[in-house]
Amino acid sequence: MLRVLAVDDEEPALGELLYLLRADPRVRTAEGAGDATAALRRIGRALEAGPDGDEAVDVVFLDIHMPGLTGLELARLLAGFARPPHIVFVTAHEGFALQAFDLKAVDYVLKPVRRERLAEAVRRVHALVHATAAPAVLTAAVPEQVPVELGGVTRFVPVDEIAYVEAHGDYARLHTDQGSHLVRIPISTLEERWADRGFVRIHRSHLVALARIDELRLDGGATSVRLGDTDLAVSRRHARHLRDLLMRRAGG
């Protein structure tokens, strides 16, 4: 069961959040803090106690706009620790989802908090904590997620569901089997971030998951790849590197 710290400078919002968290059967304890400084002191005690200590904290449900130290600043501080707690942002503002992605937040819940939406965030954290306690091979399988906006709701799409990425200036369109999502992240950033997850640049406009390539086609001097029903051109600059990667993958 989860040990939770909720942080919000608005007392009514904090009280409601704690009420909902304590009603969830996956939550063992839920404490509150009225600002980020108090939360940092509490988390410091938890880290000193260790993950099995009485004061351990598994996850912080964190407001963003607070006086003094903001939620984003607190999350950046925690990211510097060896074993920080998981972070779920709880905010009335939609515009910080990209920062949440950069800080590897588990979820991004919009206020007013709905019981079923909070329960989904708790489920995600519970799954991560369970995986962390399991053998390392399971921990490595936990997917990174990308926040996408769908009709005012932030959804997190696992990277493992993305077949390829299409460049749109400072934006990128993520293509999955269920559809596509436009996010404000340059394709060059995703190329660097996902290199160790099996993504490779095949064209200035496309980044592709190697595991999703079904065919490599050579037609005269042109090279292309097929992913399901989609054909994508491979530029000459990237063709040899891609062929080498696919050959090594097939041989391994």
C-alpha cells in the first residue's frame, strides 16, 4: 500500500485531496503539507529513513502554483536525489504538461479533482511501486509516458505504443495504433531522449521505432520502410545506418 504526501497551499483543496486519497484502498497513509518548503523537510526525513523506514513516502501529489517554492521547483530538487518519491502533479493549469514530462511525473491531474481520475493516478503509482519492488527486469519494462492534450484532458501515452514520430516544426506528431497526437516537443529532442529505447531517425521528418519496422525496401536508389500499412521514405543520409541497425537487430 502507498504512503502518500499531498502538497497544496489552499487548505480546502488539500483537505479534499486527502479525503479522496484516504478513501482509496491502495493508500496506506496520506499526509498533508501546506507549502513546498514543509514538504521538502518531510521528504528529507523520509529519504533519511530509507524506503523501508516508518517515515517513507512513495509518492507526492503536488500542486504547481504555490507561494515561495513552486511545485515544479520542488520536483526539480527531488530529481537530484538518488531515490526520490514518485510525483503526481495536481493543478488547475493545463500548460505545464511538458514540464511534467521532462520531470518524469507519473501523472498530471487537473483540478477540480474527480474521484475516478485520481483513482487512475493512484493506480499508475501503485503499479510503478510494485514494479520497483520486483526484480530489475520488471522495473526496466515500466514504460516512459508522454503527456498529450485531448479535449482539455491530459492523457499519458506510453512510449512503447508509438510506432513513429512526424516532425511539425517545433511540434511532433506521435503515431500509435490507436491514432495520432500532436505535442509541443521538437523531433530532435525526442530523437536524443529515445535513442536508447530503439528509436532511430530515418529522415529529417521521421523518427521510427526499430521494433515496428516490418519491411526495408530498396527500389533503385530509393530506400523506404513499411510499418503496418504505412510507408516512409528513408533519406540517403540515414539509409546505411538504418540498414546496419536492422541487420544487427536481426542477427542478435
